[in-house]
Amino acid sequence: MARDAWLGVDLGTSGVKVVVVDSESAVVGEGEASYPVRSPRPGWAESDPGDWWEATVAAVRQALAAAGQPRIRAVGVDGQMHGLVLAREDATPLRSALLWADRRAAAELAAWRGLADTEREALANPLVPGMTGPLLAWIARHEPRLLAEARWALLPKDWLRLRLTGKAATDPSDASATLLWDVPADTWSLPALRAAQLPADLLPPLAASDDVAGVLTGDAAAELGMDLGTPVAVGAGDTPAALLATAAGEEQAQLTVGSGAQIVAATTDPSPVPGVHVYRTAERAGWYRMAAVQNVGVVVEWVRTLLGATWEEVYAAAGEEPDRGGVVFLPHLTGERTPVLGMTGVLAGLRLDTDRTAVLRAAVEGVAFTIRHAAMMLPGGLPPVVRLAGGGSRDPRFRALLANVLGVELRPVRLRSASAVGAAHLAARAVGAGVARPELHYEPVVSPTHHKEIYDVKFEVYLHHLRRNNHPTPENKH
């Protein structure tokens, strides 16, 4: 007889990851598939939800085969946060999805700046154009015909679940990241909806992350190779799902490094802090603060490709002895969510003897300095030990550089697809199943060395160049 298991689906920005988790919380099967992110105009970022579905089908089938075709008792979903999918009742998308990195809605933020102070403070988050609310306001202004045809304005993972079940819903962890959420009231913000002139009936109903949202439809089950009627949990955003898997508590902070970086810490106080995001966890109560950096792995990849370097050359450069001078790189090629962190890329300190290795090292140092700058915005800064996750932090030479720049011990966790594992746990909870928390396995702690003092000096040089080049523009003065 096939053993019971739970399926977790993580709908990322550039690919989907799927895990099959058994009752001991062991990952017994994995699958993944990628899809493109398109930029039809500068500053735009879009994906075709049809690509998401095709990739999900492929990854689910791959994971089920790897697990030996277990009996899946429930499915959980998580996904990239923010963004917008405009869809009909039957989940048919009306246009490409707008993603979190999209900056087209900068002008629409004026509606949020026009809110009364108490109404704006209730949103408890920086104003970011790639959040669902401003993107929906852009659609209302530029594509009103599509808005009139739409039944739902959905976050990415909520569209995927609608495609799976035919039922629309969202959860507080994703809703709180839309700029349409009243943090003290823990519900949709009617003042924000009115200010942006957005119809409230486009927003899906709310449910807890571990509620059952619906069951697999016949069509979805057939394509996935699963049983008709399998329950599907509401799910969560990818960061809160990952926190659920790694059980990061209030006394801990977690740094995740990938295309971007997120520094998160649980909190019991959701009051706003300048430059810091405040979102609901995937639990039935609770909040976490997040300092976010957009320009990390995506920028190092850009520099690597531009210079024709291999990843080994990048990490070899990062592992060299640091100097107190040299090249300084501001890595903000797409701007940052919090403008004070950086709005443009800069390469400074070049000389005739500057070589490719120096530029590669400056790129890695630059993203590390930006992470340190963002961490300074969290109340109290970083604790002495920080949990480290994400595929962008696997090389030991980068870890060593990061520990020295941040001045803290890093505790790398060995858990692939943490967000997908968190989604699988929500699936188990939704059907009342007892599943053990994942047993976390850690790699050796990475401690700062005497190089920390050099990086403290270089960080001040980095901030000097940042202040010289970070001139505000009208849309990001606030």
C-alpha cells in the first residue's frame, strides 16, 4: 500500500519547486521546472501564468515519480509575494502577471501618499510600486477594459490555487504585503482601496494559511497525475512558508540569499518602522519584520556575464585577502524598495591597474554591504547569530566574506526548498495530520575573522559613495 505523504508547491519568480514530505517530515521526492521573466519595457517584469501552470505540472509529476507515487493526502502552495494576476472566474488570466520587481506603478503611489497619516501608518509598510495595490491601480488607469472583464485580482500563489481548485481565496501573510492591508485591524484597508479607486469585490476572501481552500478539480488532477478531490490548503507567501519550515523564532533572525536577499525576524509588535516591512506569518497569529534587498544574486550574475567570468572565478575573487581601498561597487541596478539603500549602480575607484578580479570582488562586496545596510534598519539590528539560507549563500568563500561584513556568526541551514517544505506542512495541518517539524541540519558556523575590521572601514567608504550618488527623484522622495 502506498504511504501517506503531503505535497508542497513553491511558485517562485523564475521557477517552481515541488517537494513530497512524509509524516516524519522527510523530503522523499523533489521536482522543479523553470519559466522566463520578461521585461517588455525598461522597469517592467512579467510572467505568463500559463508558463507557471505548465512548469507546475512537470515539477509535480517529477516529484511524485521520485517519491514512488505515494498517496498524497493534501497539497499546500506558496509563492513569490506581491505581484498581480488579473483573472476571470475560471482562472483564465487576462494578461501577463505583473511581478514584485515591476516598477511601472511608481506614479500610482501618489494615491497612497495622499492618505491621512493614521490611514497610511495602518499599512505599516514602505510604499513599493511592485506591490499588488499599486500594480492594480496601474491596470485601472492604463487598462480599464481588462479591469472591467476581471473577476479576481490575485497574488501569484492564489492564482495557482484557483487553477487547482476553482476556488478563490488569499491568506493574511500574502494579503499583508499588498499595500491594501490594515495591519491593526488585520483586514483589507478600505481607505487604501478608496484612495486608489479600486473595486473591493476584485479581492478574494480571506482564510487562514492552514485552512482547506478547496479540492483538486477533475482537469487539474488529471494533468497532475493525482487523485480527484485531493484537499488543497490556502497556503502562504514564500518567506513566511520558509520561516514555518525553519521554525525561526522571535529570538532569531534569518538571512536568505538568492536573486535578492531578505533579513527577517519574528515580532509581537507590528508597528511601522521606516524602511522595514511588516507582514503576517503563516501561523494563525503573529508577525515578522523584513528588511529586503533586491540587488544581490541577480547583480552578481550580471557582472559575471558582462566580464565573461565563471562562478568559480567570482568566488575565488571573494576569497582573496581584502584591502582597505580599491574598487567600490554600488549594486543597485534595479533600484531598491527602500530608496535610501540605493537607486542606481555605480563603479568607483578604478585605476589603470584595476583588473577583472578586483571588479568581481567589488561586486560581491557591494551586495554584502547592501545587506548590512538593510540590516541596520531592523530594530536592534542583527543578533549575534543569524540563520543563513538560500541557494545564493552556498559557497564557503562568500559565507566568510558575508560574516565579516555583517560582523555576526552565520549558521547555514541545510534544507533545500524550505518554502515548499513549509507549504507541505500547511497541507498536513489543513487535514488535521500530525507531521513532525523538519529536523534541521546545519553546516559549520561561519564566524567573523580579523578581516571584519577592514570591512568596517570599507563599509564607511561604501556609504560615502552611496550618499554622493543617491539623489532622490520625485517618485521616491518619501
